[in-house]
Amino acid sequence: MRVIQVAGAFAPVRCGIAHYTVRLAEALAAAGIETAIASIVLEGDARVPLLPVQGRSWGMLALTNLLRLAISWRADWLHVQFAPGSFDHQRAVGLLPVLARLVPGAPRIAVTAHEYGGWELRLPGLLSGPGRLGLTLAERIGWLDRELITLLTASHLAIVTNPTHRRRIGRASARMAEALHLVPIGPNVEPGLARGLSSSDARQTLGIERDGLIIVFFGFIHPVKGIETLLEAVAIARQALPRLRVWLIGGVHSLALRGREADSYAAAVRRDIDRLGLTEAVVLTGYLSDQEVAVRLRAADIAVLPFNRGVTLKSGTLITLLSFGLPVIATSGGDLPGLTHGQNIWLVPPRDPSALAAGILRLGRDSRLRSQLGAAAAVLGAAFSWETIARRHVHLYSTGGRAAVSS
């Protein structure tokens, strides 16, 4: 079987969807599937072939070139890893399944919707009323939807990564939701990269003291991630734990935050660090290799994800931290099936530095609680292995996406 994974922009250093695409493609290759990655933008490396798609943007010309490429590569499947931002908010990609059915010899189309909600097609002027009614009817029938056009309805295989997106789609169309398959994402960084490495070994590798409490944030540094809340909380917690240190692991520049906007936000974070007197306590590592991340995660005591809107299981960083067996403090409000406060995660309200500081102090002072949370997190994290995810994809490709699973 031959499968091409389609990334809107293959730039793993700047895009979480591209990073996911690398992990999936390499896991499929390890499972015996001949796999490649295709994109207009190819920035980075992978252990599978990278295929350039001719075109400046994801318009009809690029889609036609993609299908020609797939036919020449003798692909059985084209699998679109879709998020609006990674495809530069181009609507044309929503027509790919229809276009493929018109091209002789084109492969079957699969899509994974990594985002859903907030990108509704808006019709102009006098068309808005009748158009909205028509879209609603088309959704209920299962012909198309107002967000991904025909990607979900006309593809041979449609996947979502979390129950929240499936419920959102179900509110528009029960028929669309019934055809969806639920396959979670895996860790951004494999725990196996730190296999056999103890916390003491990791700290020795990094040249830091063995005692002292280390908190880690992992992921792109972005305004919605609650970095300001974390810094305020650390300033409070350090009054009781003066040796507390924080690593902010991740780059600022991404497809969601680019150029001067990214530079401006990075400067604002540094100003907050200086203002709060945390210059010696907080390290912004920038983007690190997977191996470097793995060593730092193994050296850390606590992970914190203070997202402004609450953390969900669509977060690859959360799954990574769980897989490493780290006790995680996260903000509540998101969909977290299988995660329970005080059992395998510690939840605090978003945008509340005092509550976050209290959580840090509670776990920081109680090594037994940290161990219990970390061990339970590792058990849950094991269910998100790339081997399991690849095996699920192979089954779906082999069966043509029939018999969608329930959530």
C-alpha cells in the first residue's frame, strides 16, 4: 500500500500539524506502509520521501498538480492533514475529494480534521440568508459542511482527533458525525528517546544541580498558552520555594505567530520575566531537537500547561508530557476524557496566577503526590503511542474507512 500524507506547509519547526505528519508518516513506514509527505512548502527533514507540489498557494492549480503527483507516485491514498492555518486559509482544498473523483486514476482521499469550529463559510450580502439555509440543508443531508466544504462528506475516509470536534460536527449533521473515525494524536516527542535515562542522569547531562524544583512548559510560545499567567504564578511560588526554576521549551515563531508579531511577543515575555525578577529562574530555550526536549523532560519535576481556554486532549504537548510520566498541572475548561483532577492530572482555573501558584506549591512540596500523578499519567499516555496510532490507520486504509468507530 502506498500513502501520501498532505501537509499544508511542511515546516515542523513552525507547525504542530507538520510535526504530527512527520510522526505519523514515519510510524506508518515502520508498519510497512510505503509513505511520503507532499506539500507546497517543504522545510525540514523526515525519514520518508518529501514530494514537492507545484504552486504558490493551495488553489485549484496546486490541487490538480497534487493529484498528478499522486498518480505518478502510484499512491493508493492521499491523506490530507487539515487545519485552516496550515493551508493558509485557502477554501479550494475543501473541493479536493470532488476533484479527485473527476480525475481518472486518482487515489482515494482521506482527511484528518485537526481543527473544527470558527472557520465557517460566510456568504456575502443578499446571499447570506438563502445561502445559510441551503448550507444547513446540505449539512443535514450530508453533502457538505460550511467549514470544510466536501473534505468530510466526500472523502473516502474522514478522521477527527478528539471527541469535542466530533460533537461539534454532530450538532451540524448527525449523518456526518456517524461517518467519522476517532483516532487520537500521539506525543510530539517519543518517550523512548529518554529510555533508561533517570532524572539524575538527565540533570547531570544538562550540568545542573540534582536538587531544586524544575517546572517545564513545552510547546510553541504563543499568547493563548497562558505564559503570562505562568510567570505571575512562579513569582508568587518562589516566595516559598526560592530555588524553583522554569524552562519554557519551544519556539515563538510558528505558522500561527510570524515575523514581527512573533518577535514582539517574545520581547513582551522577556519584559515580564525582567519585571517579575525571574531572570535567573526562567530559561527560554527556543526550539530544541526531539532528543534535547526528551532530556529536559526527563530532568523536570512538574509540567505546567496554563492555556487560557483550558487544555484538551487535542494537545500533542499534553500527550507528550503524560507519556513521559510527568505530573501535569493544567488549566480546566477543555475536554479531557480519561483525566481526573487529583488522580492523573492537577487542574486549576485558567488566567488565575494565585490558583496556579497554589498548585505548584502543593505538588512542589509533596513528592509522593508528584509520583502518584506521574505514574498514573504514564499509564494513560501509553494509550497514545505512535505504534497504536499507525496500526489504526493501516486498518482504516485497508478497509476503506468503513464502519466508523464510536467515541
